[in-house]
Amino acid sequence: MAKQIVIEKTKIGDHPSTYRFTFDEDGIQKSGFVIFFDNAYYVYRNECQHLPVELDWQENEFLDDENNFIVCATHGAIYEPSTGHCVNGPCQGSFLKKIEFIEDLDKIVINI
């Protein structure tokens, strides 16, 4: 049975911003994040495509200094926020794994 995660948009913040969440997958604790970028929401697994490590070195710190790209703090891979496409780094050409969600008026609903 799928687990539902509901995140109030007020927790995510203004452009650009992120919100990290955790979920259980086959008894293993995993994480994902919502990013609000260019007035749209995107949801990804918190996992670099180079090696299976979380992207954020410090919790919920996913963006570069200019807030233009998602960055893997371990390998320096750079991902486009709107597509998850790795545009530079050791996994160039690959994509972050998207998580399906429903956007409601005041919340993001994720089914894991």
C-alpha cells in the first residue's frame, strides 16, 4: 500500500527553495525533496546519479550559491532543477529520479 506524504506549500517557501522529506522503502529510510523553481514544483529522490549518496551535505541544502542548479555536495554534479538533467559532473547526461506528485491549491501530495 502506498504511503501518502502531504507537504504544505508554506513549508517550501519562495522561489527558489527546497523541502526535504523522508520515507520508508522496503524497511530502508530514504529521502526526497520538493523544489520550487521558476514558479513550478518538482519532486525528486535525494540520490546522486553518480553514486547512491544523498545530494545535500547539510540537510535541505540542495542549491548552488546562485540558486540556479541542484548540486551534489559529494561529487559536484550539477542538475537542472526543472528536469533533473545532470549538465556537468561525473554523471553528466543522466537524470535525477522523479517522484510523482499532485499539486493542490495549498499542498503537494506525494504517493510513495
